[in-house]
Amino acid sequence: MSAAATGPTTSIWGRTEQQDFRSRVRGSLLGGAIGDALGAPATHLTLDAIRARYGPEGITGPTGAEPDNGATHTPAPPARITAATQLTLFTVDGLIRAQVRRDTGAWHPPTDVHRAYLRWAATQRDWGPDERRKDNGWLAREEWLYSRRDPARACLLGLADDVMGTLDRPKNPDARDPAALTRSGPFGLLVGWEPQLVLQLAVECAAHTHGDPAAYLSAGAHAVIVHGLARGESLDAAVQRTLALLAQRPGHQPVTDALQHALGAVRQGMPSPGLVASLGEGHLAQEALAIAVYCALVGEDIRHGLLLAVNHDGPSAATGTLCGTLLGALHGETALPPGWLAELEGRSTLLELADDFAMEMTQGPALHGPAVNSPGWLARYPRA
């Protein structure tokens, strides 16, 4: 990563711009989590099975989930997230830590994001937070995150040791599922970066667990689309910009073709599960991205787009996460369905992290640097 890839500073952010940015950050993270929770109960079901369980219209809102480990005495929240949202939270944590660590002269965001993913991996094997690790920061001390929520095998294997996957030596070279893709939205919220640098960072961090070019380029493509939306572009314009950047990358054709198919499906008539199915089931990363983009483009509102994204044969949690991330970044938090948001698991954590990210990206120099250090901020996001 280039040292020139710096985030925005307060000198270029007015109050209105800061408020709009915070709304889009909140919208992206909360929207992705809502889509994740909507799709989670159906992620291993066919469309016919979804309709058989939930009625002819399929999923129409948060449906709840089975209690952890089958413990029937433990009530499940109506909108319970999966590993996709867990990892997205740690992506944000890693990006904040990368900005804070710049003060030390250490500037390699892929390393900081990888360390954040290792903290997530600890939540998948430990009973609870290790209070002795003061350098873990606040997110890794959130006890509710210490729960396995259908994590992808490639994520568990890729983060099973401290060795960081790189583009030259990626982890799981044959992994093509959308798990690296679903955690990549926060890279697009680096609105002070150039799009090609956002693409590069997302691709490098996807290679920590997913080494197939279609998988890591899908992650990069999603990040660049979010980046355009967070900057105020239309979804169509953001996709077109992404296609232009992808064309410069070896191995881009499966992802480019998938996005082109999504754009073509928009022109084929009224939105329908049949048109969603024409884009694939979503078990491959580029298919999941195409489904999410299509549903976001044709959705009459966020509710309609998300329901279209989760009622299909494939991994509904993944496509719901991606679609919600796009629509939340496009419209901001106030456009999210309030009833669904009220039932969302971990909402307070998502909001806290979103606001911390927005503060770091807009006011970081006032929190830490050569002339000032906020002890509270550095306790939340240690440099170590």
C-alpha cells in the first residue's frame, strides 16, 4: 500500500459533509447487518423451501433464528447476524487501528486488518475475551461476539495461524465462496482514498483467506462500488467506474461478466426471483456480488431490494449482507426500515463502531498525532 493513501482530515470536512458521511457509514454497516440477519435463517434453503416455511411470499421480515448450540432455553434475537457481520466489524476495527498506527511510522493497512481478523478468529475458538490482552481494544472485549455464526471454512483455515496471506502467496488458492466479499464493504468507506487504492487494499485483505482471483477481485469490486456510493455517486455510475478499474486486473473476466449480467438483467423486465436466479445461486463470489447489485438497482426501496436479495436458492445471508451494504451506503441510515433496525442484534456495537470510524476518518489528527494524544482513544484502538 502506498503511503500516499491517506484518509480525509478535518480541514476538508464541513459539518454538513461530516454528518452525511456518518449517515452513510452507519447506513452501510447497519444495512449490511440487517440484510445478513434477514437472510441467515434461509441461507441453506432453496426458494421453494423458503416459501414452504415462511409462506408464498417467502421471508418478509426478521424471522428469528435457532438458539446457539441448539439450546432451546436461550431466546434468539429476531434479527441475528452471522459471521459476515462479525468479520465486517473487525474490518472496520482494523482500518481504524491502521490510521492510528500511522503516527508510529508503521503504515501497512493489510497487516492491521489481518491482525483484526486474527482477533475475530479468537472469538470463534475462545469462550470469551482475554482480559490480559490490553492491546486487543474494545471490540474484542464484546462478549456477544464470542459465538460461531456459520463461518466459512476458508476463513477459519486462512486465519488458523499468524501467517498472513498475500497476493503472491494467498491463503486457500481455490476458495471461491463469498465470505471474503461480504466483509469488504468498509474498505469503500475510505472516501479520502483514490478508487484504485481502495480496490488494491480490499483485494490484498481478501487474499488473507480467499486466493481465487474471482473471489478477491469480487471483494475489491464491492469495495469500489461502496466507495462511489459513499462519495455520493449513483449506483449505476459506481458500477461503471468499477468495471473500468477491473478491466486492468488479470483474472477479472468472471467478475466483469457477472456485473455486466446484473446490469443486463435490470433491462429484462419487472424484478423477479427468476431474474435473480439467472445470475446464479450466489455460491461463487462473483454471483453473490451480481445478485446484490441487481437487487439494489431494481429495489423500489431498501425493504424491497433486501427481500428480493434474500428470497432465492443460494446463500441468502451473503447476498442480503451485500445488498444491504450497498443500499445503506447509497441512502444513509435514515432510509433503513426502523422496525427491522430495532430488532437487530448488536445494533449498539455497530453504531458505536460506525461513529468511531467516521470520527477517525474526519477528525483523526485531533485525536492522536505528534502534538496531541487522547488516552481514551488510544485505549480503544491501541497502537501495539
